[in-house]
Amino acid sequence: MRSSTRKFEKYYNPQLHGEIRMDTNTNVLGSNPAASEFLKHLDIDLNGYPNTYSDGLRGALADLYGLEADNFIVGSGSDEMLDVSFKTFTEWGDTCVSPTPSYTLYNYFVEMNGGKAVNVDLDEDFQLDVDAMLKPKAKIMIMPSPNNPTGNCFRTKDIEEILSRSEGIVIVDEAYGEYARDSMVKRVNEFDNLIVLRTFSKAYAMAALRVGYAIASKPVADMMTAVKIPYSLNMISELAAIEAVKDQDFVKKSVELVNRERPYLDAGLRKLGFETYPSDSNFILAKSPIDHAKLVSGLKEKGILIRDFGTKRRTENCVRPTVGTRELNDLLLGKIQEVIDGC
Ligand SMILES: Cc1ncc(COP(=O)(O)O)c(C=O)c1O
């Protein structure tokens, strides 16, 4: 195996026995209705290639945000967009900075592309330490806002300062951007080193179809487009995503549900003895009153999956449940009570 990837471990892949999934921060309302309806009546020529760069979806996204189609790169999940960013802008051995704690796959994509991953601690409030992030003079800096797994957004003024002072590319990963008040999407023409990532896997309820996109100024987007594997987004996913973009009511309804239910789940967790952290997203990071591994395995036995971050630095003994519907939240809180009682 290549020396830079030899220590890689396989990604999270729980063995499923019909459990309710509150571990992946997908949309608890279920499949995107417009995309599902489209798939039911699907009749396409399987013999033809999709459009090379998914121009139909890029056009739909340009209309949605009031930008140009040339500001968009579309692919198989925002994970592909991460990979394309590193492939486009890093040389072997280049330093790439991301915060700790944040999305676990960043280091994987950096190292897979020959980069050196440097992780910089967030401050006590899980906000960016701007000077510390800038110090390694990274070729690429990457930060998710809202952050996964902590749930909070970073301050816009900190992101702006990083963009202004950094000589490298800055990726703001807005996988949970629909749930947040602030966004950098509309600022891509103001900062020529900014790439924003978005996905159809979360608020759009289409994780199964693997659609994600990057937004950047045209010169940056052109460079990434030239590097991206042509046809990487299949035709079915592209067409379904175009239908989903047209149905903004569903996205709005999904966000409203999270805004309503997040305080309810948060209060319920606190009542059970958890310490919770403020979230701008559809999940909550919570420090467990009992051993994290016992809690997560106990819930799995009772048919619910939540994500365990308890062995990672800065999130010791923490778990991350997705915010559910009222019914799901009550079920989760009830099962947690049972696991605690059994300890
Ligand atoms: C912060 C963050 N970025 C990117 C992704 C990947 O999303 P996609 O399904 O579009 O590849 C995730 C998925 O959980 C995420 O949490």
C-alpha cells in the first residue's frame, strides 16, 4: 500500500438489523418527495452518458442562489468535492489545516492526496482560533460551518479574516448550511480563494443518491471542473436533484421541524443528565452521564443508532444524536432513560 495511506482504517459501517438511524444527520421526514415522485415515473435511455459536468443541475442551482452555472461544480456527494479540491490545489507534502473537532474524513482526503494534515484545536466555545489556524500557512484550510460534530456555526467575521489573511484556498463546508442563518455561498465572487461545499444528503433528504456540489469564483470552479472525473454524477441522481431543487417548500418544512424539535430534544437530554452544546444544525453534541460506549450499544440493542464520539479528543464521553420528529425524540429519550436505569 502507498505509504501515505497505509494507516487508513475503514470508515464507519455499522451492521444494521433494522435500527432507527439517528446517527447520520439525514432528514427525519424521510425521502425527498419530489425526487421520489420523479424516480417512480423514471423513463430514461440507459445507453446514453449523462451530461459531462451535470449542466442541468448546475443551471438549477445557479437560479436558486442567483449565481452563474459556471460558479458550480457538481459531483457524487460533497465528499467528491473535497477530494477534487485537494486534487486540484495541493502538491505532495503540502500542509492542509482543519479544526479539531470537525468532520473525520478531512484528514483522510488530505492524506489520500499526499497532503500533510494539521489539526488545530477550536477554542473552549468550539469557535475558530484564527491565529492558530493561519500559523501553519496552509495550502488549503477547511472548516465545516455548522461544524460536525459540535453543531455550532463559526463566526462570519472569523471566516472573513481567515479568507483575507490566508494565501491558500479556504473551504467552508456547509453540509448543514440549510439549517444555519449565515452562509458564505453568495460571497464566492468576493473572495477568489473561497470554496463553499453543499450537499443533497442532509436537509434535501437524498443521501442515497449521492449528490453534492462546490461553489466558487469562476476561475477556481474552472480549475476544479478540469480535474473532476467527467460524468461522476450519474444521470438519475442529477435529474432527481433538479426536481428536489424546485421543491423548496420541503426544505423549508424540514428546517422548521428542526428549529421546533431541537430545543425539545436538548431539554430532554439535559433532564436526563447530559451536558449539551449549542447547535445550529440538525444534531446535538451531548456529554453522556454514563459511559458513552454503554449508552450507544445499549441504544443499539433497543433499536436506535446514535453516533459515538466518546473516545475522540475534545468530545470525550460525547454522543451525537440527530434531531428527530417529536415521536422519534420521545422514543429516543425513553430508550436512553431505560439504558441509564439499567446501568
Ligand atoms: C461536515 C460534512 N461534510 C461533508 C459530508 C459528506 O456529505 P456527502 O453525503 O454530500 O458526501 C458530511 C456527511 O456527514 C458532513 O457531515
